[in-house]
Amino acid sequence: MSHRARILVVAATARELATSAQWRTLLCGVGPVEAAATTAAELARERPSLILHVGIAGARRHRLLAPATLVIGSESQYCDLGVPAKWAPATVAIAHDLVAAAHRALPLAVVLPIGTSAHVGGTSGCDVEAMEGFGVLRAAQHAGIPAIEVRAISNDIEEADRARWHFAAAFAAITEATPLLVAELLRTI
């Protein structure tokens, strides 16, 4: 397996996805279902050693996370499901060695659970919210591939006016962080 094929960097949109000859990339689409299906199809086609899922996210206002703050997911929570865990899991834990590696690469990043919901403001019980993480990480879990999610904050979840969201700063933060993350994560595999 080539060095490039060892890590797959997954993002929902092209603006979140840094490209390099050092890693493969996948645009998984927006939302948990599209992310899970697209990631699972890619994993069936070519199996990486590790998945790094990146993107932007919202944070609860009380957390006081400034735009472009980087968040390393300690776990992914699926907040739309609402059924007992015996029927379907709603949490994917992230391996401690991956969280530690990501934190070495990004020492100023915050480590928190990241919630996944198909709609803005749909998470409960977690302070960081995105739309694809659980889908990507669950597909990886099913395939037996280690995976981690890292996000850059673009907005307060409670802010309905998207004109007040900081997309450019968040996109820049996550694409600048990706090479640092890949370099450190490659040391774990």
C-alpha cells in the first residue's frame, strides 16, 4: 500500500477538504446518510489504514469557542436517532491514541464530543454540532478502520443568521490543520 493510500481525508464539501499528494481525499456530501453511504462505498472500493474526517461545525454559545477554534472529537454522537442502543448505536468512541496524536498536532485544539444531526440546532447533550461525523465514523467502525473527526468552529449553534457565521475563517483553519494532522496521525499506523 502506498503512503498516499494509508490515510483517507473525508469532508462534506470541497471548501473543507485540503488536497495533497500525501493523502487520498473523499467528498462525502452533506448530512449523516449521504456521508455514511459515500464513505462505506469508498471503503469497499479501497481500504485505507486510517480515516481523518474534517469539516466545520457550530458550537453552543455558552462554550465561548471563537470562530476557527479547532475541536478534536473525543466521540461522535448521533443525535437524530432516539432509539435504545440495543437497536442501533448512537455513539462512536474515538481511540485514545488518535485523540492524543491529533492533540499533539494541534496543541491549542479543544477535545470534546461532537454531535451529528441532519439539521442545524438538532443536537442535544453535546456542545459541538456537525452534520456528517457519525455517518463517516460509523462506516469506518463497520469496516474496522480507525477514524477521528476534527472540526473548525464557524458559528454559534443558536445564531440563525448565516450571514453572521464565519465560514471563511473556519474553512481556512481546517484546511491549514489537515497537513499537521495527517503527519502526526501517520505516526500512529
